[in-house]
Amino acid sequence: MTATTITAKITARAARSTVPDNAGAVDATVYVDGRDVGDCTLLPRQHDGRLDVWGELDHWADDSLRLALDAGTLSADDVVEAVISEADR
């Protein structure tokens, strides 16, 4: 079985994100093996500032990404780690 590669590309931050009133917000497109599976917005956690999911699934993931998550193509943790990896570059 071939390992799945999950990556992200940052598309907006802070005031340009879908949560413009949060200075730490990060929007990203998520890819599985190079294929676009959807978009998300992560926010920093209050207690440590680490990017994470927030609220219900439909708050932070678009329809396409929700389908991929529901299908088990990837997990919320996979999304968070891919976005953090790209955001820290």
C-alpha cells in the first residue's frame, strides 16, 4: 500500500482570511497526493496559540473537505498538521 501524502497551501492570513477579525486565522487549500480535496480555515487556540480546528466541522472546512473527511480520506489532525507545516515555512 502506498503512503498518502497530505499537504496544504496557505491562501490567506488574518484580515484577508475568511475570519478577518482574528489576527491568527489561516486559510488553506488541502491536497491528498497532489489532488485538491478542499479548503479550510484554522484559528489559533486561546491557551497556546497553536493552529487548530474550531467549532463544528462546517465552521472550518468547506463542502469538499468535509466530504473527504467523512469518507476517511484524511482526518482533522492530518489537516491541522499539513496547514501548520506550511504556515511555519
